Amino acid sequence: MKTIKNPLYLVLGTFVLIAMNSCEPRGLEKEDVFVEDAKLSEILADENPEGYDIYNLNDFLDKFMTEKGSFASDTTPYRERSYDATHDLYLYSVDTIPSEGKGIYIRGRISTDDYSGNFYKAMVIQQVTDVNTGAAIDQQNLRISVDLGSSAGMYHIGQEIIVRCNGLAVGRYANQPQLCIPSYNNNIYAMNASQKVGWCPGRIQGSTFRRATRMIGQPDVSKLQYDELTLAELFAKVPLKPTTDAAGMDKVRKADGRLVKIKNVHFTGEFDDNGSIAKCDTLHPDSSSNANVFAPTTNNIGYPQSRVISDGSNKIMCSCSEYAKFAYYYIPGADKHGVTDCPNWEGTVTGILGWYLDKASDMASNKLDGFEWSVTPRGIPGIGIEDIIMTNAHDDPWVPKEYDPKNQ
């Protein structure tokens, strides 16, 4: 057996082993990832020598989001179709937030999940407000546009976060408020490019968002608040057709992002065809944007597809992205034969409430019809969160089925 006689070899070998061990990263502890609520004020005070403010979400919008934003008078302003000169309203806006001075924070619990693909590089946070005033507990909400793929892997639904907003921006995309950064769209080849080139809210870079964000405690989905209500009750709470003035827009903007569960509804087998309601067809969703699935192709234009849900008298849109994992799944009651069975499947549709309008001319000409409202589900049974639960007259549960071109 060969032995090492030079003691220097032993010393060098020991040094190498120690060096190798010292290079191994320390495993993360819970304290490295999550901040305890009790320690949060101490941490924020240390990081903000000039002080800091934590805003309720609606107060944050009132403080930092103006109607015209920071770019209305720029040499290259917002997209042309964003401005309603008749009522002096902007559907698109961007307000920059000061980068220096006191810390500016918002806090909320994540109410979305991007696994199903219906909230691609976007999330919504919810703040349940109860300031001991005797008023009913209510929810405030805000969208966050962030350039993070599979963000739910880090920011789980039910996770409370606090975000330092200094140096970021707040704005509206199709009238929906969101935390963002300024982004300039110069795609001169887009459909209706002359109306779309200009400033609009953009996604916050992933690394920037991670630096600005802390997770408070661990995820707790039980603390999310849902408005469980019928369509009639919903439209008694929010205006079906808001007034085209600052007060009317403030109501729909602050209703945007609410977490709702709409009861006693069914899919009608219809879709929103540029402001009118039309019946879905049975063509291939690759070729027909009217197919009876959740979100057939838009030919990569990217607008959210809408399918109508109803309680028999009131209607609202169910909104879905053509890039969602369930985009080519039949809506409840639909199949290769059509949509005649849709009214026989009734139940609940849960998701994020929104008021989406990207053409200010519709306001200027008083064309608001109520179809701007939508509920965006976070998934369906078997794909993400089970936000659509329906049964037929025999209490059979709805089982989602994907469009199959071989079975037509």
C-alpha cells in the first residue's frame, strides 16, 4: 500500500477540503425568505432614514395616479386612442413615483396565480381594510405588471407582500390601474398602429421587483376575501354603465381587481363581437376567433377573449387569454355540435373583476354598454385554481374537455 510521506501533502489536502466546504452556499432558513410582521416596522425604519409611509391601495391611487399622468404633454404622448377629449379622460396613463425621499410602500396579499397562464407576467394584490371605524370590512385591490415568468413559484397565492414603490410608476392600461414602469410602444406594424404607438404602462423588471418586495409571513389563502354575490347584487354595488366623468371612472377603477364569486350563472354560448353579442361557432379555434372555447386565436393581436355568462337577465363577460393552458377547452355545455346545452350548466364563476376599455371613442360617443365588465378566472378544474364550478340538472359536475380536431 502506497503511503504519503511528505506532510506538506496532508496540509495542502486539508486546506483544499476546507476551501471546498466553505464554498458551499448556506441553505436558506425561513427567516431569510419571510419577514415577521412584528419586525417589519423596525426593518423599514432602518432602511428609510427619511421616514416612510405605507398606503392603503386606494389612497395610493389617489396620491400618485393622476388623470393625465406624466406623459400627456410629452413630444411623444400616449397612444392616440387613449384620450377622450369630450370628457377629458385618459384610458392609458403613466405617473412616475419619486425615487428619493421618504419610502413609499403598498401592502397586500396575492390573489392570483399564473400557473394556468391567464395572468401572464401579472398579479393582483388584495388589501382587506378594517380601520376600526365601525364600517364593514372591504377589499381594495391593485394589479402589478411584472416581468416574471412562473411568478407563482416564488410569490404564491395568499402570500402577503410589501412593495417599495420609489422609482416605479403607477398607471392605467385600458383603464385598469396597475403598478408598473413607463413603457414606449413603437410597433409601427401593429394593427391600428397609428392609434397604438405611444406611452403606456410596462412590466417591472423581475430583478427590480424582487429587490423592492418583501414577503410577510407565509402564504395563507384563507385570508383572501371574496365578494360572493349574484350579478344583480354585483351591479347594485358597481355601476353597470358608469358616468363618463371623473367620478364615474374613479368608481370602476377602484372596483378593478376585486376578487369575486358570481353565483347562479351559466355560459350562454355567446361572445362579445366588438360591442355586440354573437353566437359562438364550432370551427377550429386556430382559425376562428368565434369558436365555442374559452379563448380561440386572436391571430396574435393579444386582446382578451370574452365569453358571455348570464343569470337569465343580467350578463357579464368571462375573460380569458388565448395563451392560457385552458384556452382551447370548451366552455361549459359546449361541444363539437354547438352551444345549445350551455344554459343547462349552472354554477359559480370566480375570478378577478375588471372594467376593460381601450378605445376612448366609445366613451366620447356614449357607446358604453356594460360589456366592459368581466371576470377573469385563474383556472378551471384540473388546470390551476378551480374557479368555474358548474353542474347540470342531474347534479353531474362539469368536466372540462379540450377541443380535439380529430373528433369533429
